[in-house]
Amino acid sequence: MMTISFTSIQNILNGDFEGELVGIKGWVYRKRESKGIIFMVIRDATGIIQCPVRRDSSAWADAEKVTIESSVIVVGAVRKDERAPGGFEVSTQQLKTVGLAEPFPISKDQSEEFRRDVRHLWLRSQRMNNIMRIRSEAMTSIHEFFRKKEFIEVSPPMFISSAVEGGSTLFNVKYFDKDLYLTQSAQLHLEVLTSSLEKVYCVAPSFRAEKSRTIRHLAEYWHVEAEQAFATMDDLMRLEEDLVSYVCQKVAKQRKKELYKLKVDAKNLAEVKPPFERITYDKAIEELHEKGFKIKWGEDFGFDDERALTKEFGKPVFVYAYPKEIKAFYCKMYKENPKLVMSVDLIVPRIGELATGGSRIDDKEELISRLEEFGLKNEDYDWYIDLRRYGTTQHVGFGLGVERLLAWMLDLENVMDTIPFPRTIRRYYP
Ligand code: 4AD
Ligand code: MG
């Protein structure tokens, strides 16, 4: 018997197997009958290919019975055919049904809501397959970027005993006989590690008990965070813009096919380059007033304000030097104007805030008095104050949400569609 080489659909579409007998393993994506031929379209991880079955073939009886989403093994000869999607087809000679599928609940015209309800099945779609491939590429490129910049990857804890970003979005967890929280941000722990490794980063889940339903909030999201000792606000903004540009360019280069299928113009992504715009909070407020927005100095930007600010530039914008009242306890004040803190948000068109970062308080007394102003207990943060006791440095860092980055890059409607199993106040199944 002839040996059959099993290969991926992508390799067949690349033209590597023309005229040869091949085997593919996958799932039935579509099936229709026309003029005595059953046209199966088979999908595997890499793509879809047409596999016609002729009436006189021994595979006919099985092809008649096989249902959409059944798992199958197909053996046949590769033919070039202009009419077939992708330009090649496999003329089926043998068909083995591995798992016959029950009637598949997802068909063409169902709503996005329904697709999220059956996310475990919708993940099989070409759309989610392409998004997940791009997500993987983005993750890889984030790690590549930091390694190139000689940042050390570290692993922060998920159980934490004190808040980073305020109490209102903390998830409580029972921890033996104590009450702890799930982490909102690795920042404070990364700060600790700067005293040893100087430049550190992590990509890890963060948890937020977000009660509101928006297109950009999840209860569990993937957080890219970095922290650097002996560094300035300028170093920080450069790092952030270099990272975002690196990811966009890498995805544009490595995932052309997937971008095309998602109708995203790879050229636009390739054009995301530093430097990004930089404006102060004061200037941003002025611009919003000119546009007729009612926001007052001292208030935080809402989603609409952020959208309006980025619309103007059409590209990512850094807004920095915020009133201290609207930022976290750890933000360092400007010496020349202590009303303002060295905090910077990176905002992008349509999604708004993509990252928050800044320079951290490096003076012990200043930190202690800020903790007091926030009603936070010194003893809960004693380890964090220790950093300022033993060889403090001016250090900066930021956190960026992976799902927001992807939703922006891929022009997706909701961050939920960038993560395989989104978690929100009402979604936790499966
Ligand atoms: O702005 P945030 O809350 O800042 C921090 O946590 C800092 N401690 C980070 C740091 O300096 N290391 O969160 C940072 C980013 C946001 O800009 C946003 O992109 C993302 O995390 N993010 C969320 N993404 C999805 N769902 C949510 N509920 C998010 N909350 C924040
Ligand atoms: Mg923020």
C-alpha cells in the first residue's frame, strides 16, 4: 500500500503537494451536494479546503452521512482548481468519520450575543481562529520586545493582601482563614523587584470587579506591566510607544493572512510608529473645552472625552501631568507644581485608555503622608515603604491591557472578542 503523507491545509494551499496523495485531519466546515458531487469543505487549525466526493468513490456513503463539525480524516489527490477557495482542492478517495457531530447549534445569521453564549463552540469559527492567532503573535512579540530591551520577566503573585488600584474593584477571596484579594496589578511587586533586577516586566492576569458593562472592561484581563529603576517620564513614554509600535509592526508582518481575513489593513498597523503625540492634562482640558465639552479641570476623562481627544490626532496620544486627586496614592508629585502628579495615560482612537503609567513616589515621608490621605493603613504597605527606606530610586512603570490593545489593533467591537473565555459580571461559563 502507498504511504500517505499527512499535512496541514495551509501546506496544501501553498502548492507544496500538487498532484500528490495526501491525508488531512480536521472538521467538516461546510457541505453541499451539486450534480452528483458532495462538496465538503474541511477545516483544520491552518485553514479550509474543498474536498469533493464523487458518487463512484468509496467515500460516498460516508460523505452522505457526515454532518457539519464532525471530525474526519480525508485522503485524496491534490488538484489545482481556480474555482476552489484557495485555488486547490483534494479529490476525496477515502473518508473516515472520527466523531459524528450532532446538529451544530451555530449557523450563519446568529447574533454576536448568541455567539458569546456558545463561545466554546464559536471558538471554532474562522474569525475566532484568526483572532487567536493574532493574539498569540502579539503575546510573543511583547515578550520579544522586552527581551530585546533587556527587561527580566518576573512572576508576580495573584493573591494579594493590599489594594493597588482602589478598593471598589477588588475581588475578595478566602485564603485559608484570612481574607485576601485577587491582584488588580503587579505594579507594587514589580517595584520591589526593580531594586534587584532594575528592569522587570510581566504579562499576567489582573482581576477587577467591574460592575458596569462596557466595550472595554473585563473582570479578568491580561496585563502587560513593566517597571524600571533610575528612569524618567521620558524614558517611560518612549518605552510604551516602542512597545505598542513593535507589536503592531510584528503582527502586520507575521499575520498578513489573518489580518486580511479580518478585513484589517496591515498597512495601517505597519504605520504605527513612534513618536506618539504628547499633551499635558491641562492642554487636553483646553482642547475639550474648545470642542464644547463640559468637563471641569480636576475631573477625570470619561470615555467620550478620550475618544474626542484621539479623534483629533487619529493616532495614539499620551496625556500626562494629572491633578493628584484623580490618580493613585503612589504617583509622584511634580516638585514645581505639587497639585500635579507624574502620571501618564496612553489613549487610542475608539477604545480610549490603553495604558496607565508614571513615576512612583520615591520618598518615604511623602509616601506615608499620601497613604494617610487615601485612608490606607501604613502597616498594610510596610513592605512597600521599605523600598524607600533601603536605597530608593526614581523609578517608573506602566500597565497596558492586552485585550484593549487587540481590540484597537483589529478594530473589534468589544474586548470580549479578543480573549477566548471572557469573564464579565454575567459571563463565567464555560
Ligand atoms: O489604569 P490601570 O488601572 O493601572 C494600573 O493598574 C497600574 N497599576 C498599572 C501600572 O502602572 N503597572 O490599568 C492599566 C491598564 C488600563 O490602561 C487598561 O488598558 C487595562 O489595564 N485595564 C483593563 N482592561 C480590561 N478590563 C478592565 N477591567 C481593565 N482595567 C484596566
Ligand atoms: Mg488607568
